[in-house]
Amino acid sequence: MPELVFFSGTMDCGKSTLALQIEHNRSARGLAGMIFTRDDRAGEGKLSSRLGLVTDAVEVGDGQDLYAHVVDHLSQGGRVDYVIADEAQFLAPDQIDQLARVVDDLDVDVYAFGITTDFRSKLFPGSQRLVELADRVEVLQVEALCWCGARATHNARTVGGVMVVEGAQVVVGDVAQSPDEIGYEVLCRRHHRRRMTSATARAAALSPDVLPVTAT
Ligand SMILES: Nc1ncnc2c1ncn2[C@@H]1O[C@H](COP(=O)(O)OP(=O)(O)O)[C@@H](O)[C@H]1O
Ligand SMILES: Cc1cn([C@H]2C[C@H](O)[C@@H](COP(=O)(O)O)O2)c(=O)[nH]c1=O
């Protein structure tokens, strides 16, 4: 049975790498994929991984009907054996419904990849719809780690290394940005709740308040 699978995790846990591996293994066996993405860091119409691999993809626009896009391709004599949708958190809920329709009405597997929650730990609307509709939600096996060594489960947005909680839901960016840019850091829940990033933890450790007191 074809499936809608949602591969989810924090930023930087290997989702795009897995998407590219699925694409590689299937295309190596002569299968034809339709690859969708939206707002990848590498630029328009790209699906990229931090391991350096990149492939071309269809850049999804506002209001674009993904089911109609696949049907158009098929009706022009193209083949679609599977669909990959990266950065799926940026898709609209309607577009997730269209991907589910691709599975149900066209008998095509759809593999969607994305982060579940934003920097405020709120669900992205597209990810919420995926959780609601997917046949399976798969959490990636390679765990990203918080600075404390615990499994990272949350995405923090940072400015100058300090976690911020105000701002637009969508700001394309990366982990390990230069200090003056908006960046992201993955954290465990405990440190996300305490807004403690690696930089603020380091600063706290160096603060005289927490240095051992020596008798003079
Ligand atoms: N230099 C490196 N050597 C080995 N693995 C790396 C290197 N850089 C990144 N990675 C791996 O790539 C993962 C990020 O992959 P990517 O597909 O870009 O993540 P995502 O799409 O989930 O944000 C990291 O968690 C790490 O495992
Ligand atoms: C937490 C969060 C992230 N984003 C953006 C930042 C990146 O461009 C992508 C995630 O990409 P990745 O391949 O999973 O690293 O999402 C955002 O716009 N808003 C957020 O709250």
C-alpha cells in the first residue's frame, strides 16, 4: 500500500540527507521521483543537505496545487513513482491534503521531511497537518544533541547566541550562523524552557557569581 510518511525531527538531524538517499536509491533502480521543496537554504528549486549533496527540486509556491502538479506531469506523459517533499513545514495545510490525495488517488508513495515545531515550540501548520494525515511519523535515528549532551528535541532561534521568542514564524536560516545574524540552535526541552543556549551557558559558567569562592 502506498503511504504518506512524515520524517520529522529538529533542525540538523539529517532529514534532507535521508531525502537525498531515498531519491538516490530509487532513481538508481530506474524509478522516477517528483521532488518538492520550499525555501531551502541553498536557494530556489534546490534540496540540499549539510553533507554537501544537492539536487534540483520543484520550488513550491503559495497556493500551488501539488496534486494538480503531479497529475499534469502524468498527463503530459511523465512518470511519477514516488514524491519527496522537503522543508514540508513550510507547506500550507491544503498542500499536505493534496499530498495525501496523491497517495490515495494516484497510488504513489509520498515522503515528507520537516521540522515539527518552530522556535517557540509551536507546531508549523504544515507539520500539524502531516501529523494529522500521515500513515506514519518517523523520528530520525541520528539524534541531534543539545550542548549539554541530551537529545535535542527543540529548535531555538538565536541572535548573537541569545535565544529569542519574538518574531515571524518563518525565517530561513541555519545553525552555526555568525554571532550578529539570526541563527538557530537545537536544544533539549529543559534548556529550551530555560532559554539557555550554548553561548549563555558558557557565559553563566564564566560569571564571577558562579566561580568557587576561595578564603582570603
Ligand atoms: N562534516 C560532517 N561530517 C559528518 N556528518 C556531518 C557533517 N556535517 C553535517 N553532518 C551530518 O549532517 C546532519 C545534518 O544533515 P541535514 O540533512 O542537512 O539535516 P536537516 O535536513 O535535518 O536539517 C548532521 O546532523 C550531521 O549528522
Ligand atoms: C525553528 C525554525 C526554523 N525555521 C527555518 C530555518 C531553516 O531554514 C528551516 C529548517 O531547515 P532544516 O533543513 O531542518 O535545518 O526552517 C523557521 O523558519 N522558523 C523556525 O521557527
